[in-house]
Amino acid sequence: LAAITDTIEITNENARDIDIGMYEAEKFDLRLDKYISKVTLSTPTIGTRVDEHNNLQVAQVEVLGQNLGKSTAVIEYTIRVTNEGSVSGYVRNIVDYLPDEFTFSTELNSDWYLSDNGNIYNASLENTRIEPGETKDVKLIVSVNINEANLGIISNTAEIYETYNEQGLQDIDSEVANQATDEDDMSKADLVLGIVTGKIIGYTILALVVIALLGFGIFEIKKHVLNKKV
């Protein structure tokens, strides 16, 4: 059935006491972004080095060729959920499609659990109301052995797996858990593993040579000055 009003005729004046029932539809819209926030590199040559990053979606890690198979990197991801709509809602589950190269530990990730399908899930926000304009973060920590087989780009993708709102609305521009890369409820961050290039090694050697020459030059100058005084 459709509602029909009487004919309303307005002639050269305003009719302010009429409600025709028009309103702006409420929108439910959750966005997910994934970033690399920290990389901890351990090698026989340098020991342990921690690199902090801010909202980085591509991070590069390089090791000496002699350290392949003897080095590890621990990567901390920030997975950020933002409410871009006008309706508050909940994220019941987030899924991370964990690459085979990565090792997942429940000891480092108490809010995550590993499924039989190889994916990992996080339900820590299921009881957290996310208001319009509000953002919530969850962390994920994984590790990788840096060997010849793992060199190159390792992409790690996360997606909103299940949502809920009290109005029962569907997200206006995304469908949960469908792995559609063109939707804003899915995001990836890339780790690039490589070998330290000869150019970098050359710069390092050159710097060491320059330092050595400067040291030798200072020593010679001091020696001649002392000889003259004597």
C-alpha cells in the first residue's frame, strides 16, 4: 500500500504546517585500513634493530647476502577501523589472510585466533560501539625468516569479516568477507625483503676509507708538529 495525500495547492505564499515525510536516509559505512607500524630486524651482523613507522603501507627490509637464512623480522601491523557513516555500529570480526611466509604466535596475539582454513580472526571489537567519525585500532604481530625463498614482496591483507548495527543496515559500499579488493573494508600492507645492494656496501666501504684516511692524516699532522717542537 502507498500513502496518498490530498492535493496541496500553494499560491504566492508558504505552507509551513505540512509534513510530507521526507528525510535523509541513514548510512552505515565502516572502513578498514592496514599499516605497518614497527619492524624488528635481527641478524648476526647488526644484532637487533627496531624501526618505528607511521601509517606505512610498504616497508623494506634488507640484509647482507651472508645473513640469508640467519635473519628474522618481526612485523607489527596496525589494523584501523573507521566509521565513515552516520550510524554507529560494531565490528564482530576481522579476518587476516595470513601469507604462508609468516609465522603466527598466539602468545604475541592474545586477541587473535587461528582457524583451520589458515586465516586468523580478531573479535576484540565485537562489544565496542564505534560512533560516526570514530576510529578503533587492533594490533597484529607476525614474524618471517629472511631466506632466499622469501625474498620479494609479501602482501598481508585484512578485511572486515562481520558487522552489526542496531538499525539492521547494510554497509553502503562494501560487502563483508567477499575479498573484493576494490571495497574500502579491505586493505593490505606490503613487506619487501631484499639483499643489501652493492651500491650501499660501496658507500659504506668508501665512508670507512675516508674515516681511516682522515685519522691517518690527523696522526701525521700531529707527528710533524711534535717533531718541529722538539
